Amino acid sequence: MLIIKKEFCNRVKMENNGLDKVLREMQASLDRHDIEVVTLIEPFSRDLMDNNPDKFIAKIVEVHDKAFKNAYADSAGKNRQDPFEAIPWAVYNAVGAVYPYWERAQKDNALAQLLCILDRLNYAYVNGEWGVGHTTAIREPLLLSDIAIARPVYWPGLDEGKSLLSKYPSFFEFQKDLIDENGMFRRKGVYGDFVVAYSLLRSDFCDYGENYVKIAEPSFLERTLKGIVAIRFARSDSEDDAKEGVQQLKGLLPKSVHDRIEPLRKEAGWVDYTKFP
């Protein structure tokens, strides 16, 4: 999907010759980054599913930078301004697709690679405060929650979920447009699956939670709950805070998932943020 950044458009005089130039540049960039996603990143996503993925995890930054350079560098080798996020989004979600199946050490190695990419940027570009963001389009709950634990300022917030919920007066309409027959979000309607799922589950945002629990793909719902619990408890420093956190989540989440909160808290398994200072 072609996303036009507000900041970019505001800098361009929308005269006929200026507009034509902008559209030509945008189309050229769209074509290049689509090519890079297909020819470089999609094969890399299959490599990450290898039985021994460690050698490919170590190449995450290298693959990102190569695809980014091929898609966006000009003839002088300099990246053009305001590149679209298709390349980094594809990299993040290639990692996210296999992230739940890795051991903790592999997750940590992958997370370190992704943070090398994100830490180059201003946090406001990463979380979507400026532009469209990077973590705004990470679909996998366990990956996004680990990033948010290691770097809280990279959490994209729940704006996408709030925005979508404001457009649908009933869960039936929301489901019809944005959730497929398998209980997963439609790719063309939702960018950040975890963000939108979390929003649907929150009683202070809507009353769709129980309806969503009934139709959500079970493994994705479980990972969503794990991500929510991880963000709440990964930095908890006392048993009193833990008890308070459980009650807070019970106040936010549908009653049907309350019995999962405490087991997931005890299971832990989330990133140790002290390893990523």
C-alpha cells in the first residue's frame, strides 16, 4: 500500500509540474522497494525458518541494509529523504513470523539485530509519533512486546486500534471488514495486528472483547495475551505490584481470559530488558 507522508507532501508545492515530479518519484520508489521485498526479503524470511536459523539471524541488519540501499539509494549512493517503510516493515515481520518458535537465546539475538536498526533512528520515527512509524506495523505480539520491554519509547501506542474502533458501531461490522474466516486480521485493513487485538480486548475502548475472543485465531490470541502480560509485568519489581497488575488486567480484559493472566505471568519467558541497556 502506498503511504504518503504528511511532512513530505507539505514541503512540496502542489503545482502541476511539482505534483507530477512527486508522483513520478513516489512510483519509482514504490516499484523499487516492492522488487526488494520480493527478491531479497521474502527469500530471507524462508531462510529464517531453517532448522538452524542462527546464521541467518546474524544477517538481519545486513539484509535490511542491502535491501534499503538497493531500493532507495540514488546514483551517488545516498539514501533519498523520507523513504517508505515497506523495507523495514517487511524485515520486522519476516522475523516476527518465526519469532514465537525460537528459543529465548535466538529471540535475544534477533532482537539485538532489530534494535541495531531501530536505534539508528529518532524514537519518534520508530513509534509513529513522527511519520507512519516502524513499530506501528509489527504484527507479531511476542516480537513487539519484547521490543517495547527492551525499549519502552518504541511502543507505538494503540492509536491504530482506537482509530479503527471509532469507525465501526458494531463488532459484526468490524469483523466483516477486518477479520478473515480464520480469525486473523486482513492484511489490507490492519497494519499492527497486536495493537489492534489489544484494543479490541480492552473494556475501556469498546465492548467487543468477548466477541473477539470467540472468533480470534487461538494461537494468535494466546500470543496476544502473552504480549499484554509481558508488557505489564516484565519490569514489575515486587509481589505487591504483581498483584495490582493482575487486578488491573482483569479490569481491562474480557472475563473469559482472566484465568490466563496469572499462569502467563508465572510462565514469563519475555525478554530480560537488562540485557539491552
